[in-house]
Amino acid sequence: MNCKVVFLLRCLLGGIFIWAGLVKVGGPMDFLVSIYGYDLGLPETPVRITVVVLPWIEILSGIAIVTGIWQQAGLILSALMLAAFLAFTGQAWLRGLDISCGCFGSLLEEESILGSVQFAFLRNLVLMAITVTLLVRGRGQR
């Protein structure tokens, strides 16, 4: 794969994670409400810990992917997060929940297809494909 394409994919993927993390850091209550919207019946303490910790993991993994410093670790974290996001958005879609995914804050997602769990699920599939492509390419270069 062309180095320019790889760089663009890294910037796209990393930039999305940085943006999503920053939005959540700036609006933790919106993120908390979004998580509760999934109606998973999770205990309050792990949910609140997720609201504080997950955005920073998104930001750090995004920075690692974009800069290339600890890139493989950032990609592995991204793959793990995307697997969880796929599970959460997928079950919400299957259950017919009409909620915002909580990915990029309420401003972008309110009354928009971009915030739907259906769109989020499909977007996460594409992001997972990019992540796996970059992971496989990175292992092949060693």
C-alpha cells in the first residue's frame, strides 16, 4: 500500500479518535446520558469510570496513530474500542433503540442520521477495517 495512503488513513483514524475524545472530555454529562441511553443495566460506578477514562484512551490512541509513536499500541487500543462500540451500537440497533450513539457529542448528533446507532455501527465497521488494515500492514513491515 502506498505510503501516502497509509499516512492519510492514519490521520483519518487517529483524528477521529482525537476528536471523539475531546468532545467527550468537553461534555462528560452528555456522554454519561448517551451511555445510559443504551439501557444496558450496568452499575453506576463502572459507567462513571468509563465516562472519565474512555475519552483519554481515545485521545492517546489517536495521537499514537497519527504520530506513529507507539502506533501499534494505539491501533490495538482502537481495535478493542471499536469492537466494544460495534457490540454496543449493534445491540442498540437490533433492539430498535432510537438514541444518539454518543460518539461525537450532542451538537453534531442531535436529530441527525450521523448520530444514529445504525450509522455509528456502519461507521465503526469501516473504522475497524481501516484499523485492521493498518495493523496487518504494520506487522508485515517488521
